[in-house]
Amino acid sequence: MNGSETAEKQEDVLTCPECGSTHLRVSLGELICQDCGTVLQDNLPDESADQRAYTQEQREKIERTGSPVTYSKADRGFSTQLGSGGNMRAVSPGKRGQYYRLRKWQRRLDESQQRRLKFALKEMERLVNTLNLPESLIEEGSRLYEKALEKNIVKGRRIEHLVAALVYILARDRGVPRTLSEISKQTGISERDLGKNYRYLARELDLRVLPVDPKDFIPRFSNKLGFSGETQARARKLIDEAQEKGILAGRSPDSIAAAALYLASELEGEDVTKKSVADSVGVTPVTLRKGLTNLREGLDYPEE
């Protein structure tokens, strides 16, 4: 039996205890006497049709729920900020000052851990956007940072270092890796410190960090260098051949990608210098030359 059927039956048998009227109706989940206005029952299901919205402004006015729960906010999106909504200019000066004082106390009452979490989430969002990574990384990174706080493993370590390490781990996991060199340039943190922190977090949070596939770097670096699709495909094929022959051991994924891209561009007849490839990938020319020599010898592609 649904709510309207219940209300209809109640309307047939109930009378208003105040005036004795039988003129009852359901409105906004309440059973009301139409003659004297007495509420006989509340919390009834409201089965009236929702108002339609054609613009974002109309939608915001009639929506019945708040923002979705998210780890990318320190309060998961539950709390509100005093005096942050509405037109404060329409409020009297006295009331406006009261709002500002209350807002100041609200900030002061935030616990230090909450403030650190807010700073970490803000830094994570900035870094993800700067590195042009998917925004979904922010949600997962925020969840992991909160987990690290709960396990009390962030003590004695700088927030920026931990956030950068988490972004590095998650980018690798999602198949959109960034090199330690790239993250170091954006954060000012040394590659050595980044390496220490990402290994520490992976161990303490029990995260499985898989090796980076050099082919994951190919599309992004190729776009930087303006290589054709044929060169990208050739570079992938070279890496697959090198992996099958086991000649990539001991070389970093970015240096492998750089060597494969240069050799592929040479085989496809694209004119590019070693320096431009090294600069785009973020490796030194010496590293590129060594990787290129290793690739040529292992795959039997003599230098022209």
C-alpha cells in the first residue's frame, strides 16, 4: 500500500481533533486539516511530481541533495563555510560583522590535522593539473593520503614530498606515468627525495607499484616532438623486440622510450636531433646515446 492510498483511507476515517472537520489533505508529507490547519500526521511520503528544471540555476534551486561525498575535500564535502553563500552586501553592517567573526572562529577551530589535510589536497590538485593528469587521480590520491594520516605514517615528513610521491605512484598505476625528473621540475623536490618517499609510501600503505612500461611514454613524447603515427608505431615495435631479446635490463623506462623514438624517427625518415629528443623526454644526451647504442647492437640496426 503506497502513501497516497494510506492518506486516502485516513481521510475517510479521521476527523480533526481540534474542530471535528473531515476535510483533510496531504501536503508536503503532512496530513493537514483544511479548516483549521492542524497537522494530524507528518513524515508521509511526498508523491507529488518534481518541478522540472531547464537551466543550471533552476536545477540548483529545486535540488534536494548536496554535493556528492568525495575524498578530494578534507571534510568529504559535508561541512559548510559560514558567510560563504548568498549576497553579503544585502546584510546589515552589524550582521555582516557577526558573520565575519563567526567565520574567523570557524577557521580557528579547525584541528591542525584537518588543516594539513586541506593543504595536502590543494597541493595534490595543483600538481595533477600542472602535469596534465586525469582528475580521477585526485580522488584516489586524497583517499590514500587520508589513509596515511590515519596510520600516522606522515609524521616527520613534508606534505609536499608525500603528495608528489603519491601522484607519481598513481600516474604509474593508471598507465599515464610521469618521470621523476618531470615531477621534480614542477615541485622543486630532488629526484632522490621523491624516490625515497614513493618507496616509503608504497611499503607502508601496501601499494603494489608495477614497473613502468616504456611504451606508455611514447604517445606523450611523440606529441611533444611532432612525430607521425608511423614513427610512434615503429618505436613501440622496437621496444617489443628489445623486450623479447632481453636487452633492456638495467635501463630506465624514459631512456628506453627516448632511444626507441630516435631510432624509429631515423628509420621512418623524420629529421630530428638527439638533443631535441633528450630534452623532450628529460634525459641527458649521454644517456640517450648509450641507450641508442644498446638498441642498435641488440636489434642489429647499424648506424647509417
